[in-house]
Amino acid sequence: MSQTALHLGQAQIGAYNGAETALNFGSPANELAALRKRCGVFAMPWRSQISVTGKDRARWLHNMVTNNVRDLGVHRGNYNFVLNAQGRILGDMYIFNRGESLLLETDSRQVEPLITVMKRYIIMDKVEMTPAGASLTALGICGPEASKVLLAAGIEAVNMAPLEMRDLTLDGLAITFVAGPEKKPGWFELWLDQAHAQELRQKLIGAGAQPVGTEALEMWRVLHGIPHYGQDIRERDLPQETAQTDALNFTKGCYIGQEIVERIRSRGHVHRQFTGFEFPGSIPTMENTEADRRAPAEITSVARIPTAAGEKNIGLGYCRREVMESGPQVDLNGVAAKVVDLPFEIQ
């Protein structure tokens, strides 16, 4: 379990995605409100990078993943899956073109398994895969006022395209600044040397960002319908089942698992689909849902969202197509649920 480099004051500390970090700073509800209505700042010690170098890097990686890596512009990125030959998802990542290298950004727990799997396909290719190591860390900043807070801290975020990356120097500190994807509105990341993370975090707080913990981040993730690999996306899932169309390119040519992905596309649908659920009563436990792919529905994430009218119980998971077509109401072993489109529309 990795340790966050930040001094977190009165935060409640615990584990999230294999990293030790702040769970909350006293009020997850207020922290969620900051992410949704103002601006929150948070450490991301569970995210890591892999550098891919060598003259064959673009061609090799293009043939390994589900999206178009070969034609990525410099300092631009896209979202990708790595599949096995049966089309099942072995991992997910954002890939960025850094000019002289390609950068893979993913959860720290995926780094070793992905390197192990992908290196098997380096045969005669001039390619090297190197994990970034513990000296690099990330801060996240999110909310409708994020650009304003960043500007007050000396970082220009206006007119950045989704998944655009910029190299900055702030008060002599080297920072890699990244805009989030379209499905993460108001989201930015700042990658820097771990030794200076606390200094930058304090600067962002001074500019108006509120510290938030992972409990609020998890509620924000579920509200926006963003699946997490290892929880909502597993090795047994197929790409089109996850509804993450931003990870797929259907004109790039061959890659591992491409035949299965193309077969599903030509068929026109999958039998189950990633979707949202609302629970008018209690939130189901995982024992209330079935992991069997033939089950009517499966819940993979749940959250209690504070609203002015009280808590709203919601979740993410999969539902069989025939169940969705018969109506929005689903029975999960005695727990009532309603199938809803993502992202959730909760005020």
C-alpha cells in the first residue's frame, strides 16, 4: 500500500484503490458539493504511469490496444482497453503522445499486470516499457470553478481540449498539466515530483479549492457513471457491454481481440449493458445481486447521494437487454431498482 506524500491535517485516512489517502475531511456531503458546484482538490496516489519508448513504440502499441494510438497528436491522449484474444478486458488506461515517448496512465494496481501481459507481445520490436516509479505523484482538481482556481494559482486552463497535456513551470516547479476526458467535466490533473506535491496543494487551496477525500470522489464517480476497472469492469466483460465507446476505434485495423469487437459491432448489440440504477428503498448488498452473466441485473457500485430532499440511493452495474426493454423496474432478489440512463440527473 502506497503512502500519499501530502500532509492531510484532520483528514480521516484509509485505503482507496490500494493506496493510503484521505477518505474525508469531516463532511463528505460538503466535499461532494464542492466537486459539483465549486472546486475540490485531492491527492491521487492510486494512479501511476508507464513510459513506452523505442522506435517501434507507436506501431506496436497501436496493435495492442482498442483505440487509435498511431495518429495521436503530440501532447494529446485517448482512452483504451487492453483485451485478450477472446475480447475480454485485461485493463484500461489513458495513452498520451509525448513526442519521444508514449505515456500510459492507469491505476497503480494495473501497472505490473499490464506490463507483464503486454511485454509478451514484444518480439522483434524496439520497445521498452518503464514504470514511472514512486517519485511521481498526481493531484486532481475538479468542479465548475476549477479553471478559475487554477488561474488564480498561476495555471492557464482555458481552451484546453479533453485529454490535452501541457508541460508547465510554476515557481520553478515542473508540472505536467492534463485536462480530463469529456466524461469527467471540470476535471484536471497535475503530475509532479512527490516532494513538491504538498506545496502545490496548499497553493491551490489558497486559490479557492476545497480539500476533498475519496468518499466524495466515489460519489462523484458514480453520479457521472464512470466505471472503475476491477470493480465495474472486469476481465469477464466485453468492451461494448461497458458502454465506454470512447475506448473503441472501428477503423484502426487489427489488434488483439479486435475480431470479437468487430463481430459484436456487426451484430448490432450485446446481451447486457452497463447502466445506472436508482433504489427507492434500501441499497442492495452485493449478495442481493448475481454475478452470473445470465442474471437479469448485476450491481457493481453503490452510493448514497445527499440532496436537499434527503439521501438518494443509486448504483452502477449491468442489466440484460431484454429486461431493460420490458421496462425500467428490476427486482434484485427482493430489492426494488429502476434502470436509468447515465450520467444521473440529481440536483
